[in-house]
Amino acid sequence: MEQKKIRWWKSAVVYQIYPRSFKDSNGDGIGDLQGVIEKLDYLKELGVDALWLSPVFTSPQDDNGYDISNYRDIDPMFGTLKDMDELIAEAKKRGIRIILDLVLNHSSDEHPWFQEAKKSRENPYHDYYVWRDGIPGTPPNDMKAAFGGSAWEWVPEVEQYYFHQFSVKQPDLNWENPKVRREIYDMILWWMDRGVGGFRLDVIDQIAKEPDLKITGNGPRLHEFIRELSRETFQKGDLLTVGEAWGADPEKAKLYSNPDGSEFSMVFQFEHMMLEQEPGKEKWDRIPLPFVRLKRILAKWQEELYGCGWNSLFWDNHDLPRIVSRWGDEGKYREVSAKMLAIALHGMQGTPFVYQGEELGMTNVHFPDITWYRDIESLNMYKERMAAGYSEHAVMDSIYSTGRDNARTPMQWDDSKNAGFTQGDPWMAVNPNYLQINAAAQVHHPDSVFACYQRLISLRKSYPVFVEGRFRLLLEQDQQIFAYVRECEKEKLLVCANFTSRPAPFSLPEEWQEAEILIQNYPEKNTESCLRPYEALIYRKTSE
Ligand code: TEU
Ligand code: CA
């Protein structure tokens, strides 16, 4: 049996860029592709192997680019196709691949397909989308859209409703229609010919919808469609493909990330990210993190995909509050907790994703009022909850703790005006703490959060146990410490992390007393029988 080559993305670390907030090169206050090119040496210094760009395709920007009106062109605010070709080439020179974010569940309502589709029921593009007969004011059913309101929108010209799981300007594509699938496959092959190194597939588990049965995620034809997509496109290259699958469980993930390459390389699952959402409520209604459950869920994913699937590893992305504010500390222990969270995540098996600014320990933002915020999800929630009688204080608290704009404030490059992000007026204000938290203050500082990520990324390439080692959870019931071992034939790791601001009783097992310390987040050696606040270490030893 030919030795299965280790796929490049199994030892890779991917960096997510939210282009609009990363670096502005032309002074219009919006990040762009030339800005990304300017920062490739910074990313090379960090050591990442691939860049996932949130969408930069032509878009009216109703959902900041997750509403695409031309899949084969770059929105002028981000640059041109020529800039994208230059980015792909310049990144390649540095051994870095470019991963594009494809939104295939829906398009923009300004896409020519939809502009045609809504003209008449006989239009050849009409069934590129999901339509239902009805009468004005009485939608086909009571399904709600993720950004508020009904999931059905009436179009008088055709006297029908169209289905949209997200905003009214994001009509769902009809994957039942083979013409839609062919258009999508041809577009993907076109990007593969331009040299992209992979794709992130937005809400891909929602493409096989059955709205009459109120099914959105995990529809009956989902894996049929994904296998066809993979066969017709991805399998013709050596790509990293990652599907966003909010509803995935390990059983589904074994299909999505089957080592035979029949679907994707991996998925983003969110079970570990949903634990503070009050059951039966919206994401805005929070309960404290159930830490022991978190550890059990992380362990479940590690154990169940071992040898038969592949995990992505992430805490942050453009939709989530920043992890150091969420599970670390914004004050005295900001840096040490940011490093702890990195160590706890990067010691596990899978492909780690670093979200822009996470490598600096960037935090959530606390703007004075709603006028400073930009995200359609937060703005719609604000309107809905204020109209429903919530106090403004409660609504703003939800936005402060859980809003997506926490991750979308401009990248903090240095302590110059607007953190060096733009010479113009930024599309969204910079987090005022950029004076203390910025790349310039960290890149050549050996004790910085940046240096911690640099070290973790290089460790993954230096020791096969990071990629191959089997995960085993320790101290399962401990309320403060997340500890686990990784073991393969020749070597093993012990990872331990105190997730709290209090010392945590811990005695290092005898077998690890003489082990080498690969990384730790306190400068001085620990002499007590406890882990200091947010203390984390990775020990390594060769297997007997
Ligand atoms: O997100 C899918 C999605 O479900 C999230 O929007 C989630 O519902 C929300 O963020 C929870 O706060 C993807 C993209 O990542 C997101 O940015 C887009 O808004 C969304 O799809 C629609 O394309
Ligand atoms: Ca710009």
C-alpha cells in the first residue's frame, strides 16, 4: 500500500485575514490586497504557511463581502484581479499559499443571476434560487433569518417569496439545480488555475436545504453535493479545503474530513465555541463557561477523529469575540493568558488557525455607543431588542461581550495614528488600546505574545508528535487545569494550562520531572506545586 503522504496542511498553520481591517494601502480607510502584500514579510516572520482571506470578491458589502455579486472579480475597494495574482505570486515566493473564502450557500441579490431570476418565473435563471408561491404578508412558513426577520422575502414581479437564511440581500442558491452546481464548479476551477492554495467554504452544511420541511443544516443531499463538488474541483489539486459547519458532530466530521479526500481536508466545528450560549436562547444570552464540559468536548473531537479524520483548531475568527477577552484576562494577566490559550490550543492534533491580531493578544473593544458599530448582525439585534423593550445597557453589554465587531476593529500595527492601519479615516474605529497592544512592540521581543505564537508554529514542524501524537485527556474533573498528553512511537508531550487567574494545585508526574520544557509562558522556572495564574507549559520526552 503506497505510504499515504502526509498532506501539507497537516503540519501547517493558517492565518485568517479579514482584509477590510488588515492593512489599508491607499488611504481610503479600508484594508486591501496591496496592504496584505505589504505585510507578507510580517506573516513570514510569524511562520504561517497559508492565508485564509475573508471574501474580497465584488460585493455590495451588506454582510461585509459575504454577499457576492461577482465570484470572478475582486471588489474595487480591495483592488483588482491583478492585485490578487500579485498576492498569490508574492506569497508563493515566501512559501505561503492563499486560501479564498467561497460563499456558495447564497449570493448577493445584486448578482446578475438574481437580477435575472426575479424578472419572471420563466427566466432561465429563476430556479438558480429557492422560490415559493404565496400571498403578500403570508410567508410559506415561520422560518427566521439569522440576521433577524422572516427568512422569506416577497417579490411582486413574480408573485413569489425567495428564501434567505441570512440577510434579505443574501438569497439562498438552489443546489438542487445542476446548472447552479456546474457554474460553481467552473468558477472554482477558474480560481484553481490562478494558483490559489485552497478554499474555506462558508456555511457549507446549509447548501442542501429543504425549506418546506424547515431543514437548513445537514440536509439529506448534503454529502452527495459535497462529494460531487470535491470530485469536480478540489481533487484535481493539492488544496487545503475547510468547510464551515456549525452543526457538525464528530460522526459528520468523519465524512467531511475523510482521509480518502472525498470531501474536504477538515471542517470548522463550533461545539466548543457555543458553551456559553444559554440553552434555547440566542447567542447574546450568555452563561459562564462550563470548563469541565469544554475539556470533555475538546477531548471528544481529538479522540473521535484520530486516524479517521482531521480537526481544525481555533479559538478566534471574524465572527467570534476575541479569546483573550472571552477566556483569558484583559488586565494584569493579558499577555500570560493570551499565551496560555495559544499553548493549550496548539498542543492538540489538527491544523491551527490564527486570526489576525490573536498573535498579539488583541482584545475585544468597548466603544461608547451603537453608532460606532458596523456589523449587520449587531445593528439588527440592537433594533430588535430595543424595540422589544430591552435596556440599552443590556443590549450594549451583549454587543461588548459577543458582537462580531470585536474581531473586526483594525489590526494594530504600531502606536502611530490609527495604529498604522490607515493614513485615512478607518471604516471602523481602532481599539484605543493599540498604544499598548501592537505588532511593532512585539515582533522582535522574545517574551511577546507574538514570539509565543512564532515558537508554537515552529514546534509543530520540528517534532512529529505535534502532528501524529494520539491525544489523551488528564485531570478530567479539574476545575482549573486543562492537561493532556500526546503520544506517538518515539516521543510524547505533556501540555498543561491553568485557565484561571488563581494558582491551581498541580504536581508534575514523576515521569515528567526530567523532561525538556519546549515552551512556557512564565520567564522563571516554577518551583511550587501549583500552576501560577494562567500558567501553561509543554513538556517533551522521548518514549521509552
Ligand atoms: O457565518 C455563518 C454563521 O452562521 C454565522 O454568521 C453565525 O450565525 C453568526 O456569526 C453567529 O454570531 C458565515 C460567515 O462566517 C459570516 O461572517 C457570515 O455573516 C455568514 O456566514 C453569512 O454568509
Ligand atoms: Ca484601501
